[in-house]
Amino acid sequence: MNCTDFLSQLTDYFDGQISPELLEEVRTHLAGCHHCEVVLNTTRQTIEVYRGQEIYEISDDLRERLHSAIMTKCLEKKRA
Amino acid sequence: MPTIQSPGTEEIHPDVALVERAREGDTAAFEQLVRQYERQIFRVAQHITQNREDAEDITQDTFLKAYEKLSQFQGNSKFSTWLVRIAVNESLMRLRKRKTSKTVSMDEDVQTEEGSIPRDFAEWRPNPEQIFDQNELNDILRRTIQGLPPGFRTVFTLRDIENLSTEETAEALGLSIPAVKSRLLRARLQLRERLSRYFRQRKEGQPA
């Protein structure tokens, strides 16, 4: 397995959807390739840092305003 | 190692009964569905359009459309996936309207490998959360995701921010599973590369 092959397995690796044979190849490659090890670690950190932060949190005020607007429009539709 | 994929569910989803009641004219049931998903729909729209006002309009339009088309909802997919699909379509339409010089679609800019080939090989130490405070970190994450082409940003948002499965993401975007996987990989690698500028381990004496 070379670095390109490794990258092509990365998504399945993270999803735990990789066959035992391929997993063995991935591990062997990682043991001998520092660059791919860093890519693996920092890609995992990329996913985790985005999952851990609410970067577009909606305020309670905005949520209530949106909610009322949605329900008003739907009720108008229903009556029409 | 723990898997990042969210597990699928075989049981009957509680939304099914709510949708059924809403179809029969029970507005309270529909309102409950709105409550459950309005934050998610807003986030998806904001991530794709990168514009708060657009995201507000899209959130309203998505639920109104869902309400009008409730009878067309087949129940083959989850109600939430169906909603996300409406929101994604509305969001991409907004982007198209906003950009007069450039077309915007799920296929835009995804042919190029540019930025998807790893070049930065420094570890991130300490963890980003330890270097930056919440506001700085959010600012970096926002700016970084803004730079992704819409076709990548959308896949990353659904899979990694909203935790949809690969199958649900494919369904919501009308893409094949291999296409979702390929875009997700490239989105993650591009983000990793861009974030490395902020998070890479500094050598001693090197300014942050």
C-alpha cells in the first residue's frame, strides 16, 4: 500500500467499514509512513474540532421569531 | 477505534406518527416537527449559503414547502433527511441567485484535485481547543469552511457537522455513495490543510 492507496481508504477507515485484510495493510503502511500518520491524526482532529463547536448557533430570540413566522405561514396556507 | 459514522436505526422512527398526524391536518403535530428540526435546518442553510439572512429565509421556506408537500413524502427516507434535502436545494438556489457571474451546483469545482493533496505534515500539538479560546476557534473554523467550494462544503456539513450517515447524505443530495465518499475525503483533506496553518505544532522560538 502506498500513500495514495492509504488516502483512498481513509473515509472507510474512519467509518470502521474496512475489511480486516485492508485494515492490516493500512496499519502496516502507517507504521512505516510518518506523513500518513500525521494526515490521519490531523484529519481526525479536523472532524473532531468541527463536531465539538457550534459555529452557527441560533439565539433563542431568533429561533422564536423564525418559529412563529413558520407557523403563521403554515396556518395561512391551511386556511387558504 | 471508535467509528465516526452515526449508526443506522431499524426501529420505526417517532417522526412517522407525527408526520401521519400532520397529514391529517393536526397542526400541533407539524409544529412539533418544526421545533425538532428548525435549528438543524437553519445550521445547514447557514453553512451552505454563509449568510444569516438567507439562512433565515431558507428555514422558513423549507418548512412551508414541507407543509405544502407533506402528502408527497413517501416515508422511504427519514423525515429529517427529506427536510434537509429541501433545505439544500433552497440553499443552492440562493447561491445561484446571489452569484451572477458564476453558476453554483453540487458539481461545481469538484473536478479539481487542488488542495486535496496533503502538503502539511506537522502534528497539531497542543490540541486546537488548548491554544485558542472559543470565539477565536469559532472564527477560524468559520473562515476555513467558507473557503471550501459549495459542493464540498455541503457534503462536509451534512456528514461531519449534522452527523448524517453516508447513505442519508447521498439521499439528501441526490448523489451516489462513492461520490459522497470522494467529496467528503477531499473536503476533510482541504480543511485539514487550511487548519494546519493555525494549529500546526510550532518549533521552539517560532511565533504563533
